[in-house]
Amino acid sequence: MIVLVTAANVQDRDGARPALEFLRDLYERIVLVWADGGYAGRLVDWAKERRFDLEHTVRPEGWRLIVLGG
């Protein structure tokens, strides 16, 4: 898992680029990345150019995210 903390005014899809580049540097064999629908548009094309398959996921109905700590 790669975590990148950015300023609040940075869009998720813009922050994804440096995170994916870092991921590629660490694990060059990774080709599939799951992301939610916010990671769309030009990011998908950008990821393909770098040999990533950016696949959008949908949270199953009834599931919810719980964040611990903080």
C-alpha cells in the first residue's frame, strides 16, 4: 500500500500521479491498481502510458468505511 499526504486543495486524481510513480519505483511488476470513481478522466490514460491498468471499484451495498485512529 502506498499513502501520500497532500494539501487539502490537491485533487485525489492529481495526488495519484506521484503515488503511482513511487509505487512503480518500488514494485515495477505491479500492473493492476484498484481505485474509486474519483480517479477518472486523464488519470486513466496517464496510468496506461505507464503500464498500469487503473480499474474502478464500487463499494458493495451496505458496506461502510470505518477509519480508526487519528
